[in-house]
Amino acid sequence: MKDMWMNKNFVKLWFGQLISILGDQIHFIALMVLIQNYFGNIVVTGTVMMITAIPKVLFSPFAGVFIDRWSLKKTMIISDILRMLLVLFIPLLFHFLSKPSMTIIFILTFLISTVSIFFYPAKSASIPTLVDKEHLLAANSISGTTQMVISLLGLLTGAVLVSIIGTTWAFIIDAASFLASALFILMIHFPLEKEKNNMQDNKSSIQYIQELTSGIRYISQDSLLRFIIIFFSSLMLFAGATNVLFFAYIEEVLHMDASSIGYIFSGNMVGMIIGMILLQKLSQKYPKEKLLIWSMLIFSFTILQVSWINNILLLIPIMIVNGLGNGIINVASNTILQEYVEESFRGRVFSVIEAIINSALIISMLPAAWLAKQFGVQTIFLSIGIILFILFLISFKIGNSIFASLYKVKEEIVETNRSVMEGEMVK
């Protein structure tokens, strides 16, 4: 762990992102307050949240092709600058227009999310270039844990800050956070950037499509990558619906105000922080691949508990446990992919996986409210919990078989290298 703090390049990337994430949380609250003040419609709020996910589905796979060819450093810096300008446009829009068209808000939200799909895969792909392979798990744990802490602080203090400084200054702070992130990234030295900078950029559209299809083929022909995609998409196809269901749950079961969703999300984030810290110790005894699968059992258990709990004091501990599984899944999966995927394919792999996961998330959210209205929200939670338990059993069987074959290959490689070294020593 100490070695990570000696890695100045990683620390710059890490610190820049902490500032940016804090700004994002303030931005989210400010945008929700603006929409509520001007439009007072929860449907509009929900639409904005849906629009945020749409670019990840439509453009992520194509963004990955460019990320694998472009300089990671330049991609992240340009993305930060563009997001800074787009965020600044929001308070200007509300300042000069008495009541801006909601269409313009939708367009700005869509553009900010579109730019972000270039930044985040580039960031994930850059970590293995800045960190040695044996330190990847520690790097992802540090990054994920501290980001969750900042996100939690942002959610808990953002509303108070917005009420004190106003939404205009909240957006300005978010824009400044993107500028700070860009400056930190500008100071980073990427050891492997030289190779990408020397690559030709004058590719035809046909060649880009060929690179995209080669990335999809790379994923489809690899049993581990296929398993991870199916694992995540299955999880999000059902567990993703809880993002909508909890709003109905708070009103119908807990009989509390919608603002209470903050307590649920905060409990989940606390659990994620614990899970990310715990993973480093658990991974010393158990393979992270198996921990990834067992996390689905945690999801199943906690969602089943929600199906009968009707008290917020009992719910919060359950959401902490749920977040624990979420934290383990996020860090373990990122580390596995960063270790396993070839550098030239990382951008495409991360982007395709993000697109598939967000597609499953959107699909799960669409029927959730209708089903809850027809059968009761707790009945839907019960059904989701049972389905996730069945998926855990299936994943446990298939995943163990895939991981066992990978361990065997690794052992064979180690044994071959040992034999070669012993042969050289004899000579």
C-alpha cells in the first residue's frame, strides 16, 4: 500500500478525480434543485437520469475504438475541458432565460454524459500503464474507496452547500473541479503514451469499424470476458430495477418523504467503502474471481430482506451490507479486467462492457414502476432476490469451471518459465 503513495503519477490521477467527483455530487444536487424549482415534475427529473445513461449505451463501444488509438492523457484532458464548458453553460442558460426549454436541459445532459464516456474508460485503461501489475488491486481499492468517501460527503453536504451558495455557484464549483482534474492529468507522465502518439490517426471509417468488430470478437471468443459480461448484465437486469423501486418503497412501505432516499444511498456507499477496504484482506486468502461471484449472494440476501422490512432503522444496516457486495464487485471486476485484457484492447473492452451493463440497467428500470404498482413493491423485491439467488448458483458453477481452467494455464506458464530458467542455470 505504501508503494502506491510513492507513485506520483497515480497520486496525481487519484487526487484530480477526487476533486472532480466532489464537484459532480454538488452538480447533481444543484441540477435536481433547479429542475424542481423551475418545473416541479418528478417525471422530468427521472427523464434527466435516463438521458444520462443513454449515451453510454449508444456510443460506448465506438468510443472504445478511439480510446485504444488516442493518447490516454490527451483524451482525459480534452474530456475534462469540454465538460467544464458544458457545465458552465447551465447556469448561464438559467440566468439569461426566465424559464429555459426542458429540451435544452436534456441536450446539455446528453452532451455531458457523451463526453464522459470517453473519459472514464480512458481513466480505467490508464491505471495499468501507471501502476505495476502486482499493485493493481491496491490501486483500484484506494481509488474506489476514496471516491466513495468523497461521493458520500458530497451527497450528505451538497444540499446544505447548494442552499447556502445557490445553484449558480454550485455549477461553477463543478466546472472548476473539471479544470483541476485536467491540470493534475497534465502533470502526469504516461510511460506508454509514446507508442500511441506514434500511431497513425488517418484511419478510414471502414478501418474503425473493423477495429470495433475486432474488439467485439476479442470479447466473444474469450470465456472469461463472456462470463463477466453475462454476470454483470444479469445482475443489472434485475438488481438495477431497485434504483426505481426504492422510491415507491419509501412512499408505500416506509411512509416517508422521497428525500429519505439519501439515507438509503448513503448507507449503500458506506457499505461500498467497507467492501473495498475488506477486499484487500480477503484477496490474500481467496481468489478475487471467487469473491466476485460470492458478491451476488450478498445482493440476493439483502434484497430478500428488503421484501419484508418496513422500518428505516432496520433497512440502513441491510443497505450497508448490500453496498459491501457492491464494493467488492466493482474493485474485483476492474482488477481482473485490467490484469487480463491486452493493452491494445482495453478501451474497447471497458467501453463495450459499460454499454451492455447500462443497456441492462435501462431495460430493468422501464417495467419496474409498473410491476410494483400491479403486484406491490415488496413482492417485486422478493422476486428479484429469488432470481438473483438462482443466478448466483448458476454463476458459481460456470464461473468456477472457467476460473479453474485459467488457474491451470497460469500454473503451466509458471512451470514452463521455471523449467527454462533452470535449463539456463545448468548451461
